Amino acid sequence: MQTTIAVPYTRAEVEPPLRTILMIELALPMVLLILGISTGLLQVLYRAGIIRAESFLGISYYQGLTLHGAINAVVFTTFFGVAFGTAVIRFYTGKPLLLGGAWAGCALMVVGTLMAAVPMLTGAASVLYTFYPPLKAHPAFYIGLVLLVVGSWVAFFSWIPTYLAWKRENPDAKMPLAILGTFAAFIVWFIATIPVAVEIIFMLIPWSLGWTQTVNVPLARMLFWFFGHPLVYFWLLPAYTMYYTMLPKLSGGKLYSDFAGRFTFLWLIVYSAPIGIHHQYTEPAISSTWKFVHAFFTMLVAIASLVTAFTLAASMEHGARQRGGKGLFGWWAKLPYLDTERWMFGYLFAGLFIFIFGGITGIINASYNLDNVVHNTAWLPAHFHQTVAGPVFLAFLAGSLLLVSNLTGKAIALPRLNVWMPYVWTLGVMTFSTGLFAGGIMGEPRRTNMGLSYTNPASPLYQPAWRFARVVGTIGGVIMFAAMLMFFAVFFATLLRKRTAAPALELPVSEPLHDENVPAVQALRPWIVAAVILLFVAYTMPFVELVRGNYQGAPGYSPSSPVAQTK
Ligand code: HAS
């Protein structure tokens, strides 16, 4: 029988070199995020028709959209995932990490990011964060992405010996829940990145180098979504790790069920990958049988989040009642919404609130026939701003701020501004998404410079009926930008202030209220085997269909011209 052992300390020292590595992994993406957020505001202004041009401040529409998606959704999330995972392993094992692995991982990620940034900034890689062919980027963009991914693998592999050493010393202890969440995130990531590595290394790099003239577009798209859907759970899992291991403590209580946390993480390993075709319901090269199979598995993946919703609500209720909360609903008033000492609570709670709507709309998208109404419309960015820009982004911002404050020994600056930030962000995201959902239902497309077309009265495409939804979306986008100015003020003011304590990791740790002993959730291997089997079931026939389909290859295009590139 395995039991949860309590962490015997509240502070873990961090060796100076590891501190430097973590600070690079946290501060560099935060600086890039300034550009990622500004290009988000530009998107809103283009779509509103406030900017009616192909480019603004020297950044073209699709170049800005690529920077926005790549920095916010790929670079920031990968760096944070690695930094947070490193901190979790260091804190929960109490053991030094393999510094060589941590340095190598960090260096590869930094070099990869800079390498991909150059073509994005010079307009040679305006292929959006999904880099679908036949849009073609400069080879440095693809090679940079490969290095970013390989760097994150190296970091992950370097944690394993440290964990195994801890396990040898604690043979009867359960794997700490935070470590399970971290490993689950990186197992999902590892599985997901294999197909995209195949796409990039064997298809896109040779094509962009001119070694091959054409590319198989449906095959590349399927390989991308084989990666692209588990990618969203690679984002969600570190956030869920914070929700399960920190939120109950911040609420003043305990995690309602340790089993629920373990089940959620393991369930996501199994079901996050065999569902990528739900992004391709309109793909003519895939038969409806396999679309239906992926739709079915998608409904199963949502179970983990439904379990999470009830477990976290019960944990918050337990915390609130410990703080004197009474009645059926009266306990909600006792949660620390604006407590500057427990400031992380607001970030995590606001993210959960947003996710209720992100989750519901995800299930709508997954319903095969309903997706035909919303696919490729503004509905989609509304959904993903309520998921990745809701619980994930808020948790990652809070985690970055916590770790930077810990690692520098500096107290958080501007504490009142900090506790209000997540609520302003929530107001912005909810308003923004409402506008986009409404527009999407009316047919407003995503990824379109609407200032030159649908919101331009001088254009034959002008759609006056979409105006109100657009105004709502624009107001929401501007509020989101204001919230991020608040966050940047807090983050950089914290970095610049004087040290007040010795640097050390201090993560909030939630004890379990019910520490169930369920052997089925105490070993990773059966769940990984199940994941691999399901992947074979879900993808073998679609690949056979695609390869047998003998689709004609496509030459490269850029978003600024309907004519194929000649080189
Ligand atoms: Fe999604 C498209 C289906 C979750 C991200 N998704 C996207 C895209 C992104 C994305 C980025 O089936 C666009 C990709 C692109 O560029 O084309 N998604 C789902 C489903 C879920 C889901 C079924 N998505 C996510 C998460 C993401 C994410 C998580 C990022 C992290 N999504 C789709 C589909 C598409 C799609 C289709 C393609 C559509 C198309 O046409 O292209 C599920 O995992 C959702 C389950 C979630 C829940 C919610 C649980 C609620 C919780 C909160 C509880 C609150 C509490 C607080 C306790 C069931 C945990 C209470 C407080 C109070 C005040 C009451």
C-alpha cells in the first residue's frame, strides 16, 4: 500500500546555477510576451476596422497573427512548462537536479526560439502558429521549432534520474501529485511531438530548403493535429497541477480527493492524443467513420475536466468552511478573492470561471455536426481564448510571478493591482469572446483582415449585421490589453525591486482530505500502454487512407499572394 507523504519543509533551496536557468526560462518569454500581447491588440484593431491596411508599424496582418500565436501559445507555454516542471521536481524531491541536462535544455530552447524569431520578424515565416502547408516559411523557422521541442525533451529526461533517486529512498510513498501532473504533461508532450517532428523534419524542412518541390497537404495537416490536440493538454496539465496542488491550500483547506487528481492526470495521458481529427471534421481526405471515432474519444477526454470541476469546487468549499463559511451557498463569500497574501487564488479562480464556458463550447465543437456551423469562424478564437487564454494563461502568469518572486527573494510589487488583474482579464476575455461567439454564429471568419473587407463599408464584402458583435469583441480585446499592462507593471516592478529574503522555492502545498489508496492510479505504465494502443486504433486507418489517396502535392504559397512561389 502506498501513502502520500507530507513535504517536510515549506522552503527548498535552489542552487545558484539552477536559479539562473529558471530565471532565463521565465524572464525571456515574458519579454517576448510584450510583443505577443501587442500583436493581439493589433488583431483586434484590424478586425474592428480601426486599422484598415495590410500592415501597421511595419508588421503585416499575417505576420502579426503569427507572432501573436507563436509567442503566446508555443514559446511562452513551452518555457513555462519546463521552468515549472523543473521547480516542481526540485521542490518535491528536495534533491539537486542534473544541471547539465537543465543547461542543455535551456540553451536549445533559447537558440531555437531566437532562430524561429528572425524569419517571423522579417516576414519570412507568416504561416500562423499552425504552420499549415502550402503556406511556406523560411527553413530557420522550422529548424528553430525543432530545437525548441528537443530542448524541452532534454529538460524532461534530466528530471527522471532525480525522481528515481527520490523513489529509491521512499519506496512506499505515492509519487507526489505535482510530480505526477508534471510527468503526465511531458508524456503527453513527448507523444505529441513525435508526429510533428515527422512532419517538420521529413516534409517541411526539405520542402522549404527546395529539396522537394511539393508537399502532401492533407498528410501534413493530419500530422499537425496529431500533435496539435495533445498540445492543448500539454498546456492544460501544468495549470491543472497548480489547481490540484495549490488552489485547495490557497482556499484555506485541503484537496477533496487525491484519487481525483491522479485519475485526471492519467486519463489525460490516454485520451489527449487519439482525438486530433476533431479539428478536421471538414477535411475531405478523411472518411467520416474516423471523424466519428475521434468525436467519441473527445467526449471521453472531457470526463477529466468534469471530474476536476467537481473536485475543485468541493476543495474550495472545504477551504471556505474552514474559514467560517456557512450555508448552502454562503461559503462562497469566504474565499480569498482579493487577499494580497493569497493573491494566486484570484488567478486560479478566475481561470476556472472562464473555463466553464471554454469547456462547454469545446463540447459543442466536438459534436461532429454542430462543428460544421462554427468551424473556421470567429467562434473558434472565442473558444480558445476561454481555454488557453483562460485557465492556462492565468495559471502560467501567476506561476511565473510566484517563481520569479521566490527565485529573486523579492516580494511582489503593486499588490493591489496584482489582485485585481485576473478579474480585469476575466472581464476582457468574457466580453471579447461574447463578441466573437456572436460573430462566429453569423459566419464571421477567423484569421481574416476584416478591416479591409467585412468591416469596411467601402468593400463589396461589408457586413453591417456583424457590427454590434465586432464592437463587443473590440471592447473586450482592449480590456484584455489593459489587464496585461497591469500584469507587466507588477511583474517588472517585482523584478526591479530590492531583495527582501533569501531566494528559495516556496510552493503552496495542498494536503489531501481523502487520501484514497487506489492501486490503478499508482503506476504510470498501464496508462501509457493504453495511450499507445488507442493511438494505433485512432490513426492507423486514417493514415492508410491518406497514403492510398495519392493526393497531388502542393507548391508553396505566402499569405500575400494567390500565386504559387517559384522557389
Ligand atoms: Fe478546444 C479547438 C474541443 C478543451 C484549445 N481548442 C481548439 C483550438 C484551441 C483549443 C487552441 O472538438 C483551436 C485550434 C485552431 O487553431 O484551430 N476543446 C474541445 C473539447 C475540450 C477542449 C471537447 N481546447 C480545450 C482546452 C484548450 C483548447 C483545455 C487549451 C488549453 N477544441 C475542441 C474542438 C476544436 C477545438 C472540437 C476544433 C474545432 C474546429 O472546428 O476547428 C474539453 O477538454 C473541454 C472540457 C472542459 C470542461 C469544463 C470543466 C470546467 C471546469 C471549471 C469548473 C469551475 C469551477 C469554478 C469549479 C468540461 C474545470 C466555479 C465558479 C463559479 C463562480 C460557478
